[in-house]
Amino acid sequence: MPDYRGLVDEFVAKLNKRKVEGSQATARLTAELLRSVVSLQKLPCKNQASVLIESVRSVGVQLIAANPIELAVGNIVRRVLHIIREEDVSILTSNTGDLNLSTESGDEEIEQDNNPSSFAASIADIYRSSLCAPSLHALLEDAPSTKAPCRIYTSGVDSEEKDDKHSLSRKLKHFVIEAIKTLIGDIDSCHDQIAQEAVEHIHQNEVILTFGRSRTVLKFLRAAKEIKGSFKVFIAEGAPRCQGHVLAKELAGQGLKSTVIGDAAVFAIIARVNLVIVGVHAVMANGGVIAPIGMHMVALAAHKHAIPFVVVAGIHKLCPLYPHNQEVSLNEMRSPSELLEFGKFSNFMDYSTGVGAPPLHVANPTFDYVPPELVSLLITDVYCKEEEILKLENRLWTSNVVKKLVCLTENAYSIHV
């Protein structure tokens, strides 16, 4: 049994009991666990990347099953799988210069040329092209590409190369672990990176509407205040958990004027609003978002009054799945006690009498789904070129509303279409 099994079981138990809340915390803990899995996994002399991939995939299946509603878990698992493949290709590029390689794809064969280094690089490029490109759709995919990777054969490996296999094993693990550390750093800094874009979207004396509480929104508004000065914020409380009350207290501590309103009052005040800025639980591959319950109503109000509906979300929330995928769990029910006090309604909700079903049922769903046509803008912490944004729009954001992906950091993830 692998040494990391105890760590996996402990984290699975936390996910099952919902002791880990928030996509960022879940994503970070998942990445830390997978870093431990890679570190503790014993690798054979051959097929080291395959062993790592199988170990991470096996652990990932357990984590996703423990809490299917937390899509950030699967996102990080797929990202780590991509890192392993990427690092394996990099090692292949740097260590096959002295090997006699031949490749075979279908009926075609590539022979070694007079320059071993360039030939090795070409082999690595062919293999790299077979990997899933980390686009918004395929960034976190772990499924193989439609192009089958070419078969790579080695011959004439000298004794020194055989003796060096253990060092190659350590090299692969070291590079993967370092890449996962970088991923953890990106997760930690995503709020600050997104907040840097606030100056472009919030202006002095504007009226902003937000919903519930989001740490990303908090830092976004805080960054705007430092540069743009005063503006007013309406906060829909986000019943039944009423996290908007917490956000209002935090903004007051920063000297920002805010007004807390009931969720049902959104349509009443929306005409006074210049911009809606919200945080979400996940961003799906079609551009729709999974957000706290009540968010769909806010999006409809903004759409009705032609007010921009802006979503701020870290890259760990971008999910390659579609809402209609069978493995996607869009919702779960929370405790009825958030809506009704059991002491006052216990006579109507008591199952202990054994006489039929109770006359009162309470439904308390956690999330809403906001379709892509209601989302005006997505701001995240990923860097890409302007022309690539247009390609992403054409491929993924199929609604009639113009979609933009605002990109901020060059060292996060490259995007290829």
C-alpha cells in the first residue's frame, strides 16, 4: 500500500463531511495532496510518467466522488495530470540527444537524421502535439487527444544511460513537484492578480451591485477604492446564509460605503446600478457559471436593464465540463435549519410519529446556474494574447452576447486553441 494512502483517506473524509469550504481552499488542499502523492510514489525504471499519471488519476477519482459538487477538485487533478505529461516531454527533449530513436505513426516512419539533438527535439515536438492543449476547454482535460501519439522506440542505450535511470526518475518527480508548487502559488495569488484589473472597470462615484460574499470581489473593490476613490456598493444579502452581511462589515472596515438589501429588492434598485460584479462557484466550458442560489435572479435583472454582469473567478474555477455532462453535479441541498427553526416547526416536520409522511418539506438548494447569455464579462488570472481571446470566444462562447476573457498574468497558464 502506498505511503500516501493515509493522507488520501483523511482528505476524502474531510470532503465527504464538507469540512472544506470554498473553491480556493479546496483547490489548494487538493494540489498539496497531489504533490505529496507524487513525492511518495515509487517509480520503476520504465514508464515513470505512466505510473505517476495512474496514481494521480486513481486518487483523483476518489476525491471527485467524495464531493462531486466541488468542481475545483477535478480541475486541479486534471491540471496536475497535464503537468506530468508536460514535464515528461521536457525530459524526453533534453535526454534523447544521444539515443538512436525511430518513430512510427500509422504507415509512416521517421528516421534519425545526422543531427541527433534536432532529431530528439522533433520527436518531442511530435509527442507534445499529441497532448491536450491547455485551452479554456482542454486546459484541465485528462482525456487523450484525438491524435494518437506516435510510438517511440529506443535502441543502443549504453550502460551509462541504464545507470542513470534512477536520476531520471528523481528528475521527473522534482520537476513535477516544482510545477505543482507553482500551481499552488498561482492559486494563492489569484485574488490579488484579478484585483489589479479593478482600475479598468470601476470608476469614481459609480454604483456597484454585488451578491453575497466573495473574497475575490472584496479584494477587487478594495483595489478600486485605493486608486479610484469613492463609489457606492449595494450588497444583496444572499439568503439564507446571508454572507452579504459579512461583506458589508468588511467593506465598512475599509471605508467603503455600502447598503445591504434583501435579495427580493434587486429588481427594485437595479436601475440605479452601473455595474454588477459577482464571484461564482465555477465557470463551465460553455461560459455559464454555477453560483450561490439567487444569482440567476440578479443576472436576469442586469440583463433586463442592460447593465454589465461581470464575473470574477480564479483559474482553478474554470471547468472543462458542460452543465449537461452526466458527471457534473449542479446542486446539493443544505440543512433546512437555515430556513426554518426546528423548534417552531417540529410538529410538522417530525418523522418520529410513524404516521405517514410529514406535511411540511423544506428545500434549500445551494447553487444557481447562470447561462452564458447573461454573463457580460469574465475576469480571471490567466494570461493570453488578444487574438487568442477572439478564438476562445468563437469556439466556446456561443451566445449572441460578446464575450471577453480578461487576462492578467503571463506566468499562470498559456492558452492555445
